[in-house]
Amino acid sequence: MSEEKSPWMCHVCHHYSTIGEGIVCDECYMLTCNEHITTATVLNNESGLYELKKICVECQFKKSLNQ
């Protein structure tokens, strides 16, 4: 069997690819390319501990506007 290549598209820059996989943002759950995602430290209010999350630039921008 050959591996099926599923197309994906970055929701920020609309980069389209069938190579590899996009990365899902932990905030908005949309696919993003490597160029538009970063790992951020986010406080979990329930546990009081900090967690590492992958967050896209759009969600980062929204958070910076709300602060």
C-alpha cells in the first residue's frame, strides 16, 4: 500500500502543501505552517502550573490585544 498524501493549508498565510503535516494551534485548533506557530508558556488556571502550548501568530496577537 502506498501512503496517502493529504493536502493541508495554513490558515494564516494560506500555504498549501501535500508534504508533511500542518501543526494544530492549541488555542483555535486550526492548521498552521511552521512559520506561523510558536511554543508558549501558558498558565493552567485549574492546576496552577505552567504548560507548553503551540500557539499560532493570530492567537498570540489576540491575546496581546486583550492584556
